[in-house]
Amino acid sequence: MQDDTIAAIATPLGEGGIAIIRVSGPTAIASVDSLFRGRRSLFQQKSFTLQYGELLDEEGRPLDEVLISVMRAPKSFTREDVVEINIHGGIRLAERVLKLLLQRGVRLAEPGEFTLRAFLNGRIDLSQAEAVIDLIRAENDHALRASAEQLRGALRERIVAFREKLLYLMAEMEVHLDYPEHDEPEATYDKVGRSLRTLLGELEAMIDESRRTQVLREGLKTAIVGRPNVGKSSLLNMLARRERAIVTDIPGTTRDVIEEIIVLAGIHLSLVDTAGLRETEDVVEKIGIERSRQAIREASLILAVFDRSHPLTLEDEALLRELAEFSQPLIYVLNKSDLPPVLHEEELLKYRQAPIVAVSATAGTGEGDLEHVLLNLLGWGEISPDEARFVANERHLGLLQKSERSLRDAVRATLDRAPYDMILIDLRHAYAALGEMIGEAVDDDVIRAIFSNFCLGK
């Protein structure tokens, strides 16, 4: 437990109906009680109850009507005494109340310090602490549900269960190492190898699910590319369900990169409508085209748009050759499907294999087909995004992959009939990497970096 008391405004700054000042620490109740006048002292107030009263200023005059909640240790978020002061919203009033608390020896909380105390006091593990910020920053329903699952402890449960299997295998190998006279090496290597391959398969599934959930949570940066006047801007407007880009028959109308955030098939897409890729002498358009190429390089998904009612042009073919050099997932979008087809799919596929979907951006048809193709491309043809609940941020994913590498090394070591103690080294590395995910033996710099992303009052 920390020996000082902290406070912060827990609601966004600005005018509103209510503002909340959160206080946590050994003197939380005493500090707020010295400012409060109600039917009873806060020391007499039951935990997890609200009390109406007045908050007093330095001279004992009423400052505001308030509701005070008291949550006593250890059954609070921080496992310390916590008091929350509900006042009328307003920047000046909230800052005044905070100043009164600071005058009583309370310290202004650092960003994320309440959650940090919850972690340090054993209320939550590190993955749950990270879920708090993910929950706050969630931009779609899938991210909300996945973060809520992690906050509930779903990630910890799976990691702990996996580590228990790994620990059992390590203990079994220790026995063979300590009692070689009872060991049958070939049988042991075969048994350990089978167990390791099973564990490796489980870990690979976690990594795959983690990547899927990252897509749901963070979205895909998606570049819409194509030569001028094939309907890129019309496609953007159709998906955005509003006129976001200017649509004309004049090539080069879109001279810069236009971004729009949408949700397609439950997946958060950051659409980037790029300037048409073509040779031009226009200086401004040249800058836009170079920005388009940069957007393609940075994209996680490419929608390449072609006019199905028109044969491939030299510009189309140049784009196809360029796209063949990129490794990102690609979808060919054949626009103007309401017109007689002239362009054939085989003409595209000879440059690079990729799924094809036909749409009419002006008529607003084909969006459902695009959703289906997108899910199949991501490997979700038979899996609902709702099922991808294994939340992992970049730190988690790096540790999962570190553990995976160690398990692969252990599998190779069993095949090479390496000494048991060498295999155990790999297993211990895998075990330790997974432990870091939930906060075991984590470097202080990592903890500081995680909590520095939090807002004040959380």
C-alpha cells in the first residue's frame, strides 16, 4: 500500500451536469470529511453508499451541494480507502475543490495512478490494467466487448491455464533429469515432442486470434487506389454513406489523400481515397500522386478499383504491375457493375492473385459482397468477429511470439535429442515471456510506459 493520498478530476474537463473528483489513500476519508457537512460524518458512512451534503470552502462557507461516495479498503478499485465527490460540472468549481484537497496534504495524481495502485496492490494484473485504457479508447462495439472481456480477466485465465500445462511439462522433464536411471530417453523425447507440438498449436491459435482482435480494435488502414475516373471517390462515398469526396468526370479531381473512418462487416476501416495514379505534368497533382504511393505503402489493406465497363488501359496495367510488388492483402473492386462488362477477371489475376468483387458505387450495390470478401480475406469466412475475443496489444503480441519462438526451439531440440537441461532452458524462456503478459517480473520502465498512456483520474 502507498503511504500518500492522491486526488484527480475523474471526468473530462469542461462544462457538464456532473464532475467527479476521485481521492484514494490512507487519508482520503479524513481529507474529504474535513470539507463536508452532511447528516453524518464520512467516518460513519457505510461503504458503497452515497450521502448528500454540502462542500465547504476555506472559511467554512457552502461551496456546492454534493453527493459523496465512500469505498473502504480493501474492497475498492485501488484496495485503498476511496472517496468520490460528485459536484456540479464546471472547470472552475472542480479545480477549486481539487485545490482544497491539495491544501490538506493530498497529492495530485499522476496519469493512470489509480489503476497503477490497483495493479501494485494486487487488485488487477497488468493485462487487466491495459484493458482499462483499451476500454476507454475503444472505437467500435467489438473493441468494447473484447476490452471488457480482458478487464474481466479472460486473458489472464487463458495465459495462466497455458502456463500450468507448460509448468507440468517442465516438472516432468525435471524428474527425468534428476532420476536418469528410470528414464527411457527415446520414449521421453517422443512424449515431450508430442506435448510440445500440442502446446505450440495452442499458442499459434492464440497469436492468430490476437491478430484478428487487433484488427477489430485498431482497424485496418485501407488504401483505395486506381487510375483517375474509375470511381474511387464514388466508392468512398458509398461506403461512408455520405458525399465525402468530390465526384466528377474530370481526371485528377482528387489531388490529395482523403481519409474517412467507417465500419464494414464489423471491422473498423480507415479508408484512404488516393489521388489517381498516372503520369502528369501538373505539379500539384504530382505531389498528390506521391502521397498516394506513400499511403499504399503504409496501408494494411488495398482496394484496387477498376472500371468493369472499360478495357484495361496502360495506366491500369502500370498500377497492376505496381500492386504485384506489394505484400498487403488486396481486393480487386470492379466498379460500374450496372453497365455491360468489358473487363474480364483473368486480365487482373495474371498480375496477382486476389479476390474480386463487383460493385456499382453510384447505384450503391455490392457492399454486402465486399463485406463477405473482406471477411474471407482475413480468414473469418466461418468465424464471426464476435468470437475473436483474445485481446492482445503490441506488447502482448511480442511476448506471445517470443514464447512461440522458444517453444519452436524446444521442439527442434527434442528432434535433435538435445540434453534435457537444454530443452528446459527453452521452456523456461517461454514460461517467463507469458508471465510478463500478466505482470510477473516486468521491468519498471515497461510499467511506466504502460501507465503513462492513461488519463488523469483513471
